[in-house]
Amino acid sequence: MNAEQKKHLADSFRIVGMAYFGYYGYDALTAHPIEYVALIMAGLEFLGFEYLAVAILGD
């Protein structure tokens, strides 16, 4: 895989992570009462996607 393909793949992982957190995190924040477990899980998923993106770029 060349450098441009790695950058594209890393950006794709970042976008998926942000979309996941945006959808599930917003849903958890707007629930009454706030669903803290879902919010934390969405945050961890976001961090996981970010880790994958950084790992791909560091390879």
C-alpha cells in the first residue's frame, strides 16, 4: 500500500469514527435521562477508530 492509499484509508477511518460518535453520542446526550453508558461506548469506539487511523499512518 502506498502513502496516498494509507492517507485515504486513515481519513476514512476517522470519518467513520466521527459519524459513529456523532450519531450514537448525540442520541445518548439527548435521551432523558442521559445514557452515560452509551455515551462512553460511543467515545471508546471513536477512540478505537482514531487509533486505527494513527496505526495505519505510522506503518
